Amino acid sequence: MTRKISTVNGRDLDGDDDDDDDYDLLERWTQFVISDDWDFIVDRSRVFAILRTKTAMMSKRNLGLYFTLPAKQWANLLYYREQIDNKVKALDCKSRPVDFRVHINDEYFVTVKDGWNYVHMFYYHIRVQHVKPICEHVGNCDGISLRFDEWTRLLELIPSIHDIRK
């Protein structure tokens, strides 16, 4: 379960290709296995000579399903991870009622609460629908839910993920 895949411009870093001299070693796609259902992706690529790093959770069962965590949201998730983990532990051992939601920047939230056996990370965006004669705000939620074991695995991988993000 500790498999890590790293590539540089589509080439396997662990392979024995000798002609990698012309590739930028800072550009890479790294995939960490969280569970049978989820992988955590760190994608470093250059856009107009600027190195950009994206992090995302990607589903293995539904290939089109992924949840991107921009840099600010990733930083805030790291900042609040101890609080979130304390709520997960309280909920897991049923030591006290839990109804916890933290705002991790912009329209991103993390929720842990009674009756749910997972950590729910989601992006709640509000779009304005112009319908005559009134203007209506319509909310839409996109996100993922990690089981407690998947959340624990993500926490274990944070030092490795953080090294790649630098």
C-alpha cells in the first residue's frame, strides 16, 4: 500500500532510461496510494516557465472523479489536520458528540459529524441565476468523502507529499 509512482514528462523515474538529460527534473507526476478507492496526486508542471504544483484526490473506481485542493486549501487542511483528526478519533470511539465543520479557504470546507463514518471535503460554490424578475443564488456542492482509514493514511503520507510539493 506504500506504492509511489513518479514520472518526469511521462517517463518513469525508476526506469533505466538514459536519455532523460533534456527533461526538467522539477516537473513530475507523483501518485500516492491511499486505499483501493483513492489515490493522492501531486502534479508539478511548468506553465509559461513558472513551476505550478497541483494536488488532488483521484478515484480509482470512477476515473472521471477527482477533487483538486489548490495551494491555499492544502495549506489550511494541513493547518487544521490535528483538529480534524481529533474529531475523527472522538467520533470513531464514540466518546462525545461531534458536529464539526472547518472552512479551509474560499468555498472549501471539511466536515466530520455524528452519523457519518467519513471525512467529507467539499467545494461549495454559489452561482447567481438571473431569472426575471428576481436574481436567485443557487448552491452546488462538489466533493469527496474519505473513510477514517483513508483519512489516517493521508495523514501518514503528508511528510512525503510535503517533500514533493516543495
